[in-house]
Amino acid sequence: MMAQKKLVTLLALFILVSNLAGCFTIKVGGKAQLASSNETGTLVAHKRCWYALYGLIPLGDNSTDSIIPATAKKVRVETKYKLSDALINLLTFWVSIETFSVEVYEVN
């Protein structure tokens, strides 16, 4: 019983460290001007980026080019590690697949 607790604690610590030390890269692009981080706006798009080997290899498109609206003049982009990302990562950790979320806000 005590060995199981140590194993679970060690596994939880390993998951936490691997998520904090990941090499997740999100390429921010698009035709709109980027706003500063303190400007508020309206959420217009979101995307989940998938990675292998704890963030080293992007699986698919990890840029914001496809989600920034062409009509937007100014946007703010946020990368987030949401609860849904944590739950997905907990289930797919064994095959080293992880996710990270990106949100785009249109600023007036």
C-alpha cells in the first residue's frame, strides 16, 4: 500500500514537471496588429494545439494564422493551460501526447 502511494506521488510529480518544462511553441501570426496584454477584447476564436514528446514536436498546425479573423484590425493572443488540457494530458501522457490552448480576442 505504501509503495503504491509513493508511485502515485512520483507519477504526479513527473507529470507536473514535464508540463512545466515542456517546449510548447505556438506561432503567432495573421494580418491583424497585436494588442498589448492589458487590453481587453472579445473572444473570437480558440484552438487546441497538439504536441508529441512533451511539447517538442507539434502535431499539426500550431500557428494562429488560421484562427485570426481577416476582418480584425487588432487582436490579443493568449496561450493557456486549461483544465481540459490537463485532463487530456493526464489520459494521453503515457504516449507523450499533450495539448495547449490558444485564444484570440478582438480588441477595439
